[in-house]
Amino acid sequence: MPELSHRRRLLVLAICCMSLLLVSLDNTVLNVALPSIQRELHASVSGLQWTIDAYTLVLASLLMLSGSTADRIGRRRVFKIGLVLFTLGSLLCSLAPNLESLVAFRMVQAVGGSMLNPVAMSIITNTFTEPRERARAIGAWGAVVGVSMAAGPLVGGLLVDSVGWRSIFWINLPIGLAALVLTWRYVPESRAPKPRRPDPVGQLLVIGVLGSLTYAIIEAPVAGLTSPLILSFAAVSALSLIGLMLYEPRRAEPLIDLRFFHSAPFSGATVIAVCAFAALSGFLFLNTLYLQNVRGLSALHAGLYMLPMATLTFLCAPLSGRLVGSRGPRLSLLVAGTAMTASGLLFATSDAEATNGLLFTGYVLFGLGFGMVNAPITNTAVSGMPRSQAGVAAAVASTSRQIGGTLGVAVIGAVLAGGVAGAASSATYAASFTDASRPAWWIITACGLCVLLIGAVTSGAWARRTARHTAERLEPASAQTAAGIKS
């Protein structure tokens, strides 16, 4: 990539952030629209899960392929293709005549989305090469998640209440077209010096692991945990995982270079991403259904209720980026884990949903925790890796987020579906929803605790040494890059 002026680098960052806004806003807006989609398309809880997980599942399955493809054939080229597919998928979603079509068109969106965020992060990593400058850029990137969380529920609620749920996909069209034009005009092309070859077997094994596991979790409440169908899909997932771990180390250029995980910070960032985004997706799924289906709020009012969480995420994301740049990821991770654990405990051990004061306290705590966690995940995942493999490293981090989002909705949705299955009236539904959500809140609490403990273990001096040693094995010249990880 050619050397760019400071102003041009900031413009590239802004364009990449537009792609993140496109994807993040789509997810937060969709959560607010779930009850409306449920009513119009006569969807069950599992049907609502699939409207979210069809997207995150395809996204998680293709992110690493998209990252390595971008490194090979050109990051700007893949980024533009992704913008076109995502915008087209959004248009198709707005025209979906039934739930099955909506799920299918969400998958088209996901194919395009897989070419956006990891490729954009790779572009940022290769544009901002100085560690502190890169950490600040990633902090700005993380702040966009806060913007989407703040704007998504409000914009989505306003659109759903005034125009209908289909309009939530229309907002992607102007953003996608604007990002496409700006990318074509201002983002320079870049490739990895030594691009990696395709790994179709590894790609199929990844799809087998994630697809089979997600299907088994979502459909288990209906089919039964011991049904042959569920057991078969669980077995396919387990065998695919074993095959992946045996096959990938044998390849010279694997889809997933398992040597990356010799770095404790990288491994920690991967697990933390899964836990944090599982907590987020479960949190949004539970609260959206509770506020609208149990409390009877409109989509707009539900969005306003969740504004404290979104505001704290928006405020804390850039602060976390600056902390990571100046003091390393440890403090941000400890604050994030503590706040997310406290939020989950509040809902799990009290009737916080029934009291506005406690409800908003839980929202503030969760927003604080999630706002602090995103920047250290991204920075830690890419800082110790060779720049020539930036696309793959960024894609692993993004994949971990989507796996977390997929599992969060699948597991918590399955717990909820099992608890409310017998509800025949609105009063029965409200009571059963509250009881069914208790174990779900304990799952979210456990996710927060994992962020806290793993963040503490993988951000110290020992962890940084493993990162340097891993970088030396992967590419000797990258050892200096690994030194960019700070205590």
C-alpha cells in the first residue's frame, strides 16, 4: 500500500467505519423489529433466532475465507464486491414475502458482510502502521459500534412504528452506495506480499462445525435433545471440529493457522470475543422481546429504554481505544469483565426487569462493559501478527465475534423457547418469560466472568512473551510488531 498523507489515512478510516456502521446498524435495528416480524410473518421464537443466526452463521463461516481472499486478490476489490452484495441483500430482505425468504436473503447479506469488516480492519491495519496510531484508529472503529447501538434502536423503532419493519433494510441502501463510491475514489488497493492459497477443505469443515452446532442448539427445544436429528447434527459438528484440527496443521497455508493460537493474547482475544458477543446478542435478544412482548412497549419506546446501554457503549469505546494505545489492553479488559458480570448478576438475582431504576442500572453496567471490550479484542488480535497475514488475523477476530453472536442467540433463545413453550395467554407468557430468562441471565453472567478472568490471565508479561515467540515463528521480521502489545 502506498504511503498516504495523514488526511488521506483519516479518510480511509472513515470509509472503513462506514462499512462497520452498515453491518452493525443492520443488526441493532433488526433486534427492535423482531416482535413486528414475529407478528406479520407468524414466526416462532426459533424462527426469530434464524433471522439473526442465518446472517451471523454465514458471516462467521466465510470471514476467514474473505480475509485471505482479500490478501490475495486485493483488499479494495473484495471490499467493493462486499458492499454491492450487502446492499443487494438489504433490498431483497425488504421485499421478503415470508420468513423463509427473509432468512435466505439475510444469508445473501451475510456473504457481502463477510467481505466488509475483516477486510476493512485489514485495510486499517496496513494504513496505520504505528502501534499507538493504530490503537487510536481501532478505538474510533470501536466507537462506531457504539454509534450503531445508540442510533439503531431509535432509528429502528421510529421506522417500525411509522413505516413498518421492511423499512429497516432501506437505510442500508444509501449508506452502501455512498461507501461504494468513496471506496472506488479514495481507498488504495493493497495485497499481501505472499498471499495464501485457497483451502476449500478447511472452509467446508468450518461450515460443518458452525452450521451443525447452531442448528442443533436452535432446534433442540422443538425436536428434543435426544432426538436422532439433533444428535446427528451434534455429531457432524464434533467430527468436523476434529477433522479441522487434524487437517489444518498438515497444510502449508491453512485457512486457520493454528500457530496463531500459541500466542496467549491472541487466544485470549479470540475467547473474549466469543464470550462478549454471546453476552451482547443474548442481552439484546432477551430485552427486545421482554420490553415489547411482556411490557407491551412500542418499538420506539423499547429503543428509548435501551438508550442508556447504547450511550455508555458509545462513550466508552473511544476511551478504551486510548487506554489500549497508552497503557495496553489489561485495564480495559478488567473493567469490561467486571461491569458485564455485575450486569448479568443484577438481572439473574433480582427482579430488575420490573423496576425501571434497576433495569437502567443493568443497562448502564452492560453498556460500560461492552464499550470497553471491543478495542482490546481487535488490537490484541492483530498487534502480534505479521502484517502479511493481517487479513487472516483480523478475520479470526471478526469470526470469533460472529461465533459469539450466533451462539448467544442460539443458546439463550433455546433456553427461552423451552421456558415459554406452554404459554397460552399473555399473562402466562409474561410470567413464564420472566422465569425462563433466569438461566439465560446466568449464562450472560458467566460470559462476563470469562471476559474478566481470561483478560487478566492473557494480558500480563508472560502472555506478551508468548506473542513475541509466536511472531518469530510465523515471520521473524514480525517480532518487532509483536512488541507493539503493551502491558
